[in-house]
Amino acid sequence: MQTYRLMQVGLVLLTAGTILGGVWAAESWGRFWGWDPKETWALISIVVYFIMLHARYSGWIKDFGLAVAAVLGFVAIVWTFYGVNYVMATGLHSYGFGAGGEKWVGIWAVIELLFLAACIVRVRSLKAGGPAKEKQAKVSSKPGGQAPAPTA
């Protein structure tokens, strides 16, 4: 429940920041929205988090699914900042351009995705009756629910 609530707060702040950026753009450039890559990816980030929250609210995903979605949402946020500023390097947000580090961010993203895959495999194996469930079944079948005493 805490992850869900924090994602709601984050979505409100992300949306407020995007709207305030539009207000600033209207004053600076004379237009509220121009489909610049930075603006577009800010909108994509909002939509990604909205979909995750909606999926949890409507019961499409449960707690573990929300945790996985939160990690994927953070990957979208990192792309919104780093990918647009340092990899794409196009658009009106010229102050955000830079170079270097693509390899390290790519490695980080791959590690995140591999970690998520390992977590999903682990959860599915536990649901299917993996080693931890067998151990739990042995403990609960003993009188009083006690684990068997270790043997020498």
C-alpha cells in the first residue's frame, strides 16, 4: 500500500512539474506545448505512472506487479532525464545537452531488467511449489508447526 501511495504523490508532483514547465514555456517561448522531445517524454512518464496506478486500482496487478511496475516506471524517468538530454540531444531544451555515459546508463538499465526477470522467475517458482513451499509444507505438517530439529 505504501508503494501505491508514494506513486500517487509522485504522479501528482510529476504532473504539476510538467504543467508548470508549460506555463514557463508559454512565458519564455510564447507557447505552452510544442512536442519537443523533453516535453513528450515528460508526458510519456506521466502516462506510464498513470497506467501503473490504474492497473493496481482496477486489480489488473497486485503488490508484486506494482513493485515491478515501479522499477519500470523509474527506468522511464531515467530515460526522460538522461536519454533525452544526453542520447537524443535534440529539441528546444538546449541547456540540457551533454555527452558521455550512455554505456553506463545502458548497463544500469540492463541490470535492472535482469534483476526484474530474476524476481519474476523466483516468484513464479514459489507460486508453482518451489523449494521454499516444500520446506514450509514440511514445517506445517509437524505437530505444533515446529521445524524438525537439526541432525548431526
